[in-house]
Amino acid sequence: MLIPAIFKTQLASVMDLLAKAVVVEMEKLFDDCLSSSVKFRLKMCSKNQRPKQSTYGLRV
């Protein structure tokens, strides 16, 4: 009876470590994706604003 209890304890410990590692890696991926998305949106916004600024200059 003692061996199954030890096994369960060790398995729970390993699963806990793996779950924590997965969360850390998911946070890294999320941060990378969010950062890339923000950079892309800023780039697109700046591209979209450039023609408007030049057309405003032509109208005045």
C-alpha cells in the first residue's frame, strides 16, 4: 500500500511542475504574439495616416 501512495505523490509533483512550466511557456507565447500584433497595428496605423496627411497638405 505504501508504494502506490509514494507513486501518486511523485506523479502529482511531476504533474505540478509540468503544469507550471506549460503556463510559463504559454505566457511567453502570448507576450510574443501580443507584442507582434501591437507592432503590426502601429505600423499599419502609421501607413494609413501618411496618405491622409499628404492629402490634407494638397487640399490646403
